[in-house]
Amino acid sequence: MDGVIVRPATVDEAPAIARIHWDSWVATYTGVFPQQAFVEFSLDKRERMWAREAALNADATRRSQVLVALHGERLLGFASVGPYRVQSFDDPASTADGELRAIYLDPALQRRGIGRLLWAAAAERLRALGFAALRLWVIAGNPAESFYRAMGAQPVGSSTFDSHGVSLREDCYRAALN
């Protein structure tokens, strides 16, 4: 898609970020997560969360950032990056990695190159912060896993967690940022 720019998010964009997050979750995870997970992580809660995160973008010393992809005034997708949030079972070397904490697109706009633009901007931000690799976690079976592999990420681990009585597996992927 021509004319797409990627830049840091503003607080005013939190409602659009939350809507994309919600719509993507519904499209991807209906039938995977129990309904209670959608109730507890509502659109309203997502809007407040992304407003807090976007407000922190103004802090130049912060090592996390929310990025948005825009075509004119229309928000097409977003990504969130920062230092890797190390899990208790991780290799201690993982502390040197950055993390792609979220990357979501308007479901109607997938497969148009917007995800690649967001990935590239997220990778560049993490490189600028001094990270040599990024990690990301994805629910097993998510169709985006093929995108992550196409971007050079390889599976490096997995974990299971309980969501309202349903056991779900998450896969960790890692990609070099060179």
C-alpha cells in the first residue's frame, strides 16, 4: 500500500489503536480464548491501556514505544516494542534481546505490506536501543506465525498458561536485527 507512514503513536490515537487491537483479537481468537477473556480485556480497557502507553512515548529516555502505521489520517495498524520481559524459564542471555510486544493490523488490511512496514520500524527502533535481536510471543496456531517466520523469526521456546480453565500454548520466536 503506497503512502503509508510509521511513526510514534499519540494519546489521541488510543481509541483507534484499541479498536484495531480488539477487532484483530476477535477475528483471530474467537473460539480459542474463552468468552470471559474478551469480557475481562474489553475494548474500553484496551483504550485506557494504549492511552497510557502512547502518553509515555513522549519520554525520550523510555526504552519502550508504540508505533502506528497511517495512510493519511487513517490508522491501519500498530506495534509495541521494548526490552524483552524475561520469563522465569528463559535462558539468561535473553535479557539482551528486545521484544515485539504487539503487532496488530486492521483485519481487513492484512497481506498488503503494512505488517512488513511495522515490523521494519519496530526492528529499527529496537536496533536504535542497542538490541541485537527481538523476541515475540504468539498463541500457538495463530495465522501470523507464518508472517513471523517470513520475517526471519525462528521458534525458540514455548509455554502454557491457563485462561479461564482453558490451557493455551504460547510460542516464543526470535529474530536477529542485523
